[in-house]
Amino acid sequence: LADGGVLLGASPELLIRKQGGEIHTNPLAGSARRQDDARQDRHGSERLMRSTKDKYEHKLVIDDIRRRLAPLCASLSVPSGPSLLSTGTMWHLSTRIRGELLNPALNVMQLACLLHPTPALCGFPTESARQLIADLEPHDRGLFSGIVGWCDANGDGE
């Protein structure tokens, strides 16, 4: 940060994991706050699973990831719809995607750069959304989001 501060973040989302020729991604798009009352919490999760808006936005993210990864994969398994993922404070629409790379020599950093930013982060279509953000905001966002992970000498990591 410009003033020397520290910026930390955490997300249950998995942008990409690569192990040998196998890849996994678990995009999240569509969220609802958890409730202290168990009945209200269950209703909140059910509302999220029925939400036309949230399911549409989630589908945009999944379709974009599929479009980017499919040409690189011998197989790509994408569930037909999202499931619920819960944390201590939030419900998320989640889709666990698995693929087998055509070229296992691709490293996880190449794959992360291909996927980042997803439409959940930047908007869709991504390049148009990026330009619109730059045109409309009176300041440069600078580092507004990023990914943290690791890559070993074989190109595996997350």
C-alpha cells in the first residue's frame, strides 16, 4: 500500500489447483449472510439456491471459466448447477470443476493468469468491464484484489 500498510485477505474460493495433469477450481459467486437462528439460516441458504439473480451471476462465472479452460483440457467436468458452501459467516454458491490438461507442462501460474480476474471479481465481459471501471471511477483502483498461492519446481501448486 502507498502508506506502507499491510493488506490481507482470505477467501474460501479456489481459483486453481494443479497436480500433475489434473486441475481443480472452485469458483464462488452468489452469497448470503449466515444467521444465528438455525431456522432463519436454513431459509437464507434456500433463498440463495433459488435466487435467479445469484444463479445467473454464478453461471456467468462458470461459463467463462469453462470457456478459458476447455481448450487446454482433454476432459473438463463441470456440474450442471451450483451447490452450497458454508463458512462461519456466509453461504456461497459453489461449483467444483475438475479437468485433465492436454499439456501437463503448463504451470499453475500460467493457469492462474489465464483465469484472473474472474467475472465475479471484475464483471462480464471482462475487458469491457475493466474499461468501464477505469472510465467511471475517479481514481485508479491499484491493487484491489489478488491471489495468493504457491508453485513448485514442477509447476504444481494452487
